[in-house]
Amino acid sequence: MALPNDSIMLLSVVNLKLRDFYKNLDALCEDLDADKADLCAKLRAVGYEYDAQRNQFV
């Protein structure tokens, strides 16, 4: 599955997938063949950071 390019849509899709399907961000990135650093940078640019404890971007 290709992740959305729009940052807000990306946030929504990633948080939904983390909540429903993946135990952590590493598992999501590995399964979707996504670059973790790029994903985090895109979401950081709109004010969101990954919280491992909550397993979501906040």
C-alpha cells in the first residue's frame, strides 16, 4: 500500500494502522516498506512526533 503524500492524510492513515495493525512504528515501516526517517520527518514538519508509549503520532 502506498502511503498518502498529504501530511494530514498520512497522519490519519499511519495512526489508524498503528492502532489497529502494528505493535510499533518499526513493524509498520517494515511491512509497508516505508522509510522511517522520511515518515517521521514529514509528520514532524506538521507538528507531530512518534510517541512509542502510546504507539501513535501526537
